[in-house]
Amino acid sequence: MNLSSFYLIAGLAVGLAVIPVLTFALMQLVVQVAESEAVLITSFGKHTKTLDSAGWHWLPSRLAPWVQLHRVSLRRDSQTLQRIHINDARGTSVMLDLWMEVRVTDPAKATFAVVDWDKQLHDLVIHATGALLGNREFSDILSDRIQLGRQLCEELAAETQRWGIAIEQVYLQQVALLPEVSRQMLDSIAARLERAKADVEEEGRQRVALLDAETSRNCARLVAQAKAQYPLAVSRALARLADAPEVRDAYHQLYELSQVRPHRTVAFTGFGPGELRAVDAAMVPHGEPG
């Protein structure tokens, strides 16, 4: 191997060794920012710059020991606060879960304006939930969960904006009562149903009695009207019989016979003029021929 070949091989080896070193050195002079991410740059503990566009950013000053990088995610995050206990307008203990969609809008405020914004947000949400739902009854909370979630989101927006945090959606989930409160409420509902049943039955009996009395009164009125019409009808019929004497006499005879009760009365009729009178016939002793 001649000297020129040796120099060529040595140069290639040194070049290959220098490339990783140069690459490493170059990586120390730039900052890579991922999508939906922000990088905060501080110098001597003071925030100096925010990098929020994805890609490579030239930053030679990061080699200084007093320069630090803080990476903050800008992606949406969902949080669930479970088993939040509140009291409704009647003092009933209500238990619910709260689902939130949270996003960092100002990474500098979220990092430096509040200490542990996650815990602060948790406490703030619990307080706001108790204040909002504390003046509503349990039935209203159940029926208006979507509207209450929107209202809670609006109330939290002003407070969390100071922290650089945005709450975009809030939903009330698993709204329920404590087991002992549920049993008490069920017993109370059962008692109210029994009272309502008794009231309905009593009201039904009263209405039936009133309807029976009104029916009896109407029947008595109609019967009285019918009885009042009977003499008038008989009078009109007798007046028409006056035009037919034979029919009238036959009617009177039939009417007289209808008044006779065989098991109670002995009648003596059918005697002509000059014959034995009915009174005399009645006085004839029993067994003697007439």
C-alpha cells in the first residue's frame, strides 16, 4: 500500500468520524418543535421566547447553561372528575361525574401564571359545580344536564382564561343519589303514592255518591212529572168519551168492577128496577134462597 492510498483511507475515516460529531453539535444549536406543541425558552429563569410553529428552529443560545427549554402540549385533553358530592336546593346529597375537554391556549400563562393548573382547575370546577347546582332540585339537574354543562363551561371560561387554559366542553355524567338517600326518597315516593291513591279513591266515592244523588233527584222529578200528566191524560180521555155515551157507560161499569177485590169484597149487582135491592140482598141470611 502506497502512501497516497493510506492518506485517502485515513481521510475517509476521519470524515466519517467527524460527521456524527458535527451532526450532534448542530442538534445542540437547533430546537425541534412537534405538531400541537409549544417550547418556552427561559434565560436566567425569565421567559424570553415561545416557539409554537412545528419544525426546526435555530437557537445557538441554548448551549448556554442559563437557557432552559420547557415543552408544553397544545393538544386537547379530556379529564373526568368522579364522585363529586353536592347538595341540591332541598339539601339532598347528589353524586355525579364531570367530563371536561381542556386545551392550553397560552402556554406561557399555563406554565408560569399558576402553580399546578391541573389541581387548581380541579378545585375550581368542584366549587363552581356546587355553586351552580346548589340552587336547583335533583329533578331539574337530571332533566337539564346538557344545558347545565354549557352554563358551567361558560362560568369557568373567564377564570381559566387567566391561566391560559380553555375548557371547551363540560358534560354531567352519572347523576345519582347516595344509596341511603335513594332508599329514603323511594320510601317517600311510595308514601306519597299511597296518599294519592287514597285521595283518588275517596274522590271517586264522593263523585259516585253525588252522581247517585243527582240521578235519584232527576228520576224523582221525572216520575213526579209523569204522575202529574196521568190525571190530565185521563181527563182528556173522559172528555173524548163524552161524545160516545155507550162507550162511556161501559167504561164506568168496567171501572166499578175493577175496584172490586174478590178476596176482600162481596158485591151485589145486576138487580133491575122493581127487583130486590142490593142492600136487601146483602141482608138476606146466608143459606136462604134469594
